Amino acid sequence: MGLAVPLRAWQSRIHGARCWIRIGDATNNIMQLMAVFVLRTLILPLLFLYCLGIGFKAIWRVDARDLMRRYIRDGKGVQSA
């Protein structure tokens, strides 16, 4: 009985430390998940649109904004129902 009490105290300390390690790992995983979410939903689509605009200008040598202005000026804009 003399040795069992200190062993139980050490077991509870080790178990508590393991729980904190698991919480720390979970926090890291959540942060990585958030970073991937932002990357896939914001950064990559914006980068794709930017590259699409550059490609449009390089292929047709026309600014898409000028085309839209002409399209709207000629009355071919979005028609409301």
C-alpha cells in the first residue's frame, strides 16, 4: 500500500499531460484546416481570375473592362424580367 499511492498520483499526472498534448494536437489540426479552407475558397479562385484576365489580354489584346463598357453602352446589358 505504501507504493501504490505514489504510483496512482504519477498515473493521474501522466494522464493529464496526455490530455493536454491531445488538446494541443487538436488545436494545430484546426489551424491547418482553417488555413486550407481559406486557401481553397479565397486565394486560389482569386489567383485563377487574375491569371484568366492576364491570359485574356495576352490572347485577344483587348481589355475585358472596355468590352463590358461597350456592351453596356450599346444596350446589350443585363435585361431585367
